[in-house]
Amino acid sequence: MPSPLQLAQEHLQAGRTDEAILALEGEVSQNPESSEGWRLLGQLHAENDQDVEAIYCLKKGHEVDPYNLDSLLALGVSCTNELDAPQALSHLKTWLANHEEFQSLDGVTAPTPPLSDFLAVKQQVASLFTRAAAMSSVVNSPALTDVHVALGVVHTIDRNFEAAIHHFAEALKARPKDYSLWNKLGATLANSGHSEASLAAYHQALALKPNYTRGWSNLAIAHANLDHYEDAIRFYLTALSLNGKAKHIWHYIHTALLHQGRYDLLTAVEQQSVPALATHFPGVVSRDALPPPSSEPPEDSKLVLSRIYASLAHG
């Protein structure tokens, strides 16, 4: 009989997120020392747009196994999403210090400055990762892709969005099927004022993982940024139909309705009724109507990235 962890991995392969979460909750309940169980559970909470729960699980996994590199990298991302930049940078530096490919990097084992000295922490971590990316020993290594992801996060924290976009795009050249990377690129584009360009990245992410709550929510935010409020509300409702626990999305819907002047629908927001609102916004995608996950992006990743860069050049 398969273990809960094995069951969760089978559900993930089939795109059954809710079933995978239940299996992983069983895994960490039966085996609290399961670092991988905690990590995967944290990853799924992050994908469900629940960063507080994600950080809790990732930290539990980190307590069990301080050297789980995937957990450290995921903590860096989730802490950034929760606007805890010093902690995010600390986790990223720990990831680098514990990665076997970077043991020879000068300064990697140096003490981290106090997190209260944010500027010093940021400068140290940015310098370390920049030099890590230049190491000849990792040119053809998967570790270089992770370094690009980390640099994307570091530059996002620093609000150097142009550099962050570059590093996420570099990571995607190696991992074009990584829906979370397409989402990171989309979010960075939107945060830098390029919401129109972000749409292509989000569509890639959602084709690869149609039940990606965070992807739908971010797609909605991009449309709201473009004043496409009807589309934004439709996509927010799709996100909620996938994960009703992402309660913060209701605030976004409330704001979008105010922009539309749809005061008559605010009661439905107060009642948090997806069906009541969906009748006014045809096209909300239910879980059962979602297409299966795709093993390939809908468009060639190089073409999408070229189009995004062309949009930035003319924007």
C-alpha cells in the first residue's frame, strides 16, 4: 500500500491538488519528521495563494531538515510574497551556503549581518549570488537555474525589476515547463508596470497547470491594473472556485466592483458567494471544467520571451 507521501505525489502528477493536500496532511500527521512532506505541503499552499500557511509548513520542514535546499529556496520566495524581505534574504543565503556546488564561493560561509541591518544583508546576498552565477563550474549545471531564480527574487526585493525579469527569463530558458517560473515572471512584469506583457507569461503558467489558484489570481490583478475589471472579477472568481480559503481575494473583488460602480453586488461579496457573483460574470471557470494539465507550454517559450522583451522595448 502506498504511503501518504507516495499518494500525494501520484495526485500531483494527475493535477489533483486538493487530494494531494489531504494526503500530505496525513503524511505530516503520521510522520512529523517528513521534511519532504512539509515542503510539498508548503509548496501547494503557496500555489493556492496562501503564503502564511505555506511559510508555516516550509518552516516546519526546515526545522526537521535544515539542509533541505528546496525548502530554503521556497522559503525565500514565500517570505518575499509576505513582504518579509530580511528573512527571505537570510533563507536564500542559507540555501547558497549549503549547496554543494557553491562550497568554494568566497564569503559564502561568512556570518549574515543582523537582519535589522537590511541594507547590509541585501548587499551581501546580492553579491554572493551574482558571483555564484559567474562561477565557471556551474555553467552547465541545474544549480545555475536556481541561482537565476534566487537572483530574480533578490532583485524583486530591491525593486530592480529589469534585472529580476532578466533572471527569471534566463531560468525559463532552462525550465520552460515550470509553471511557477512563468508566474514569477508575470508577477514581476506586472509589478514593474508592464501588466499587458505579463498576460502572456500567466497564460503559459495556466496552460501548464490549469488549477493554479495563484496564477488565476495574478492574472486577475494584471487585468485590474489594465482597467479590465470585468475580466479581473471573472478570474478572481475562478481562483476562488479553486480555493475558497484564499479569502483575501474577496477584497480585490470588492475593489474591482467599486471601480465598475456595481454597488448592487457588494452584498454578494459580503456573503462571499461565488455562485451569486458568477451569474453576473459569465465565463467563470469551475474546477470540473478546467482542461487537464499540459506537459508542454502552449507556445514556444523562446517566442513568448521574445514577444515580452519586444513589448518592454516599445513600452
